[in-house]
Amino acid sequence: MRNYYLESVGDEVVKKLTRMRKAKSISHEKLSQKAGISRAGLSLIENGHRKPSLLMTLKIAHALDMKLWEVLKKIEK
């Protein structure tokens, strides 16, 4: 059974990470290298074609110089 609430929270996390990447003017290439993931994988995540694991989310947040709690802050209501 799908949990649409959890899926929407996950989507919001990805949107926030994408906004932060763009606000910092960081390219897919640079962020993927810093996070240790493929550029294609990062693009798939940002475009909603792939859901990031918790570890992947941590890597991306860390590469953006963010803590996970900062990413999750104000998303879950």
C-alpha cells in the first residue's frame, strides 16, 4: 500500500535540495562530484524519476554544506 504523505515529504525534500543547489549556483557536475554520486543519478533525482535513499539525501545535503535537519525543517507539518 502506498503512503502518499511520505511520498510528498520525500518530494519536498528533493525540491528543497534542488532550490539550495540553484541558490548556490552549483552545477549538477560539481554537486555530483562533491556528493560522490553520478551526474545522471542526481539529474534523475531532481527530475522526479528516482527517489533518493536516506544515505543519498545525506550525501547531497552534506555536499551543499547543509545538515539533514536543515533540509527537513519546516517540510513535515
